[in-house]
Amino acid sequence: MKLNVAFLVAGGFEGTFERIINEESAFGVSLFIPIIEDIEPNFSVTPYYRYYFGKKPAAGFFAEGFGMLNSYDSYIYNDNSFNSDIETRTDFALGFGLGAKWITKKGFLFEINAGVGRNLFNSSDTDFEIVGRGGITFGYRF
């Protein structure tokens, strides 16, 4: 279980559960929900697969592939006026990320990661073609 403190500072909540498959790989899922109203996306659910390069089991440097179901507000501007309409859109992105995880002997962990992906369906006429993923995360391994 992990909590992204970078998003807490920015006004959002992201919690993550990760399941170790073997010493070199893990599956996980993250849930992001904004705490304050002006943060995009409206929510995201991000399953991922990680391959670890460290000497400790499922720790050290890693590369990940992820999918992200995300919802965001898109502002549609009318051609003849300065008015805009807001549409809530849902999309799915695929992406790639890198990071590192350190674990203490008592099971506490610290992680830093960053990644980028591309929305696949509704992004051609919005500002949300590219999605980011990242954070500074603290947690505990059970």
C-alpha cells in the first residue's frame, strides 16, 4: 500500500496497491481523486506492470507500462463568441514510465517515478492528448 505525497501537496489523493509476482516484477493499480475542484483529471484509475532491476525483490530501479482510464473537463469554444462549453470526457491512455523504489528491513518504502502516456480515443480536439504519471510515494510492504 502506498500514498503519493506529491499529489497531496498539490491538492489530490492517489493511493496504490501493488502485488509482487516474482522477485523481478509486479502488477499494481493506482486511484487518483482530486481533493480541490480545479485539479485535472477528475479521476484516474491506472493499472501497471513493473519490471525491477534491483538486487532486492521488487525493489530498485524499474520500468513500467501502464494503462490509464481518466476523466477530464474539456472546454469547447464557440467560433463566433468568447463563450465556452464544458464537456466531461473519459479516455484511456497507454504509457511508459521509469522510477526507483527503496525498502527498509521493516517494510517501509519510498518511491519516486515519472511516466508519460497518450490518450487513445477522445483527445484529438482537446488539450489532453498526453497524460503524465509520477510522484513521490511512501508506503508499507506487507
